[in-house]
Amino acid sequence: MRLAAASFQKAVMAIRPAANSFNLAACSSCSFSRQTASISAFGRSSTQARHASTSSKTKTMSREAYSITSRWFVPPRTRQTTEFVEVPIREGSDPTLNTYTVNFGPQHPAAHGVLRLLLELRGETIIRADPHVGLLHRGTEKLIEYKTYLQALPYFDRLDYVSMMCNEQAYSLAVEKLLNIHVPPRAKYIRTLFGEITRILNHIMAVATHALDVGALTPFLWLFEEREKLMEFYERVSGARMHAAYIRPGGVSLDLPIGLMEDIHKWALQYSSRIDELEEALSNSRIWKNRLREVGVVTAQEALGFSFSGVMLRGSGIEWDLRKEQPYDAYDEVDFDIAVGTNGDCYDRYLCRVEEMRQSLRIIDQCIKQMPAGPVKVDDNKIVPPSRASMKESMEALIHHFKLYSEGYSVPAGETYTVIEAPKGEFGVFLVSDGTSRPYRCHIRAPGFPHLAAVDFMSKGHLLADAVTIIGTCDIVFGEVDR
């Protein structure tokens, strides 16, 4: 190879004086000879061409600039660097149109947070949708490693900030599994009650904003009035409307205030009629059906391949709900049905969310009627704080309170992966303990991440206006996706 490169360099040095004697700008035959030389250069081995071009790169750069004439052509591609996927062209579109790129978000009102999509379009048909994540990354999993098990709880409220208590529920169940403790029955029912209230909170946001993105404003105004009532229940039980930190390892922070269950029951009785009004406005709307049907279709096999869960999985016809398959808290003591779609499109997923709100009302009614009496925390002051009254009488209780909030409690070494059926899908917490008072590792399985990964697949071949419909049906919140 070295001898070949040296001989080629000698040949170039021999030709150079002759080339300098010509007027390159005026001689047309020179441009033709250079074109012929370039073709012969591409016919050599890649190693020879690379050595030759490297040795004379700086000296021949100005000469190659003169070789670009009317007869110059782009050399053929010698390496396949990109695998192109043929996208079916919709009927009526022009296949001769060139593709162009459009930035969707992160400031777009339908981006649901900080979503940025790079859309490659042919006309108005989507060829590729490339989601860019990380704009809301805060390093939550690493921050948890520097906090005690109790101090790490509020970070979970900031993940899916539409389904706050469900995030707390998953983390609390993981810590309790490592501690090998069982919460009292009343605490289980309270967790189940507010888990379903949180599910309705999430589905109201998902359906209302989805309708708003498509162009229906009225359901958004109707449903947010009901959502405000649920936020008041949050505030009455925890003192906070969003970041509640109510469900904690060992139970819940406080018992239900007097009169709250009666108010929740009254609200649940009237909310079923609000769902009927919603379906009158949307489910039977010709425009709503045309915008959602046969858009974003995902078959059952494809849904499993993308690791879908929750409504995205059940909308494709797979009956899988962790509340039934792996019951936690009081879900094995209540009765409800699983909503399953048939077509796997945006319209079926919308119907599944509406039916899940009706089933959540059934669970809320059963939790209120079957609510047992008793404590709401485990009887261990090393895990849960003692009462204020006991701290005024007992020095031991005061010491427990101080140690709990300053040093925390040590969790036996081990690891667990705990999952719950969150409103968006399977929310999992992989928790590793090294025997200290701080987690060694905490990995969070966000259900929205695989759903976002499938946006490219669901969008191909659809129109630009359908991208908003597909993003809305995925119900993505970037607090949990970016973490």
C-alpha cells in the first residue's frame, strides 16, 4: 500500500508542471480531462485513494475548486449510511414533492409540556417524527440517592405532576416491601380511594386537553370545573393541591378529616352525569370521530413490541391491568371491570379513558362504603413519626421524631421492583438498598417513555394535523419522561 501511494504521488508530481502551464479557467478540454481523472480515481481501491488524498490535501485544495465547471458532477455514493424506510403515500398526494423539516414545539401549546418533534414532511404527509427529550431533565434519580427514604418521597410528586399520589403509592409500596411491613387496612382503603381520585384527575386532563388540541373547547371548560373539586379534596386531606406527599411508607400522613368521605360520595354521584354530557358532546360527534378513527393505529402485537401499558395497551385489545393481575392495597377487595378496545386507534383509547372514569366511580363508592376503622399508620415510631401529643409527654417519642427527620431509618439490604397501575400505565420503581438510611439506587420506570418512542411509528403516513391527535392520545407528561 505504501509503495502504491508513493508511486501515485510521483505521478502527480510529474503531471503538476504540465498542469501549471495551462489556463484552467479557459481550457474546456482541461475540465474534461479532470472529470476523466476523477472517475479513474473512484475506480481505485479506497485505501489508495485515502492515502493519496491525505498526502496532497492541502496542496490541491485550490486546484479542485477550479474543476467545478458546467460538466462537474457529484460522485456516486460508495457507502450506504442510512437505511431508508418506504412510507406509503396517501391517495391524492404528490410523490414528486421534496421533503422538508418542521420543528414542532417545545413552545407549541399542543406539545403537552416541553415536547420537541422534528417532523419530516412531504407536502402535509408525515414521513418521520423524531422526538427530542431531556428539556425537563432534573436528575431526579441521582438526587434521590442523597436523601433519606422519607426525604425522597416529594420527588415523586414532581414526576407525573398530574397523577401525584399514584407516584407516591408506588414508591411507598417499594420501601414497605424492603422493610417487610404491612400497613393497616384503613390506610390501604384510603390509598385506593385517592388512587382512583387521582385516576379521574389524570383522565380529565387527558381527555379535556386532547379535545382542546383537536378543536373542541367546551369539554375542557366543563371537565376542569369537576377537576377543581377533586383538587379541593387533595387540599383538605394533605394541605396541598398538587404536591401532596400524603401517601408515605408505613401508611398515610394523616387520617381523613371529618366530613370528607361524605363530600366525596356526593361528588361521585353527580359526576356520572357529567360523563354522560361529555359523551354527548364528543363520542357522538361526527367531527370528533373523523379526527380520531383510524389514526395512530397500533395492533396488539405492535403494542407489546413497544412495551405499551395502561390505556395504550388495553386500547389495542389486550386485557391487562395490574390492579387485577397483581393487586395491591385494597384492589383485591373491590369489584370493577377492565375497559378494552378493539381497533387500537385514538378513538378506542379515548373510549377506554371515559369508561375507566366510570369504573373509578364504582371503586370510590365501594371504598367509602367498606372503609374500616382503625389507625392509618404502622405502629413503629422508627418508621412513622409519633403524634404531637405523645412528644409533649414522652422523651422517647421526641427522640424518635428527631432521629426520623434528621437521620432517617435504615432499610435492610436488598432490591425490589414494585409496579402499580398508574393512570398512564405501568409505573415502576426499582429500589436498591445497601443497608443504610439512603437508597443506593432508585430507577423509575415511567409509562410515558415507551409511548413517546412510538410516536414516530404512529405518525408515519398521516397528515400534519393528525400529529396533534396522536400526541394527545399518548397522554405524555414530561416530568416523568425526562425525570
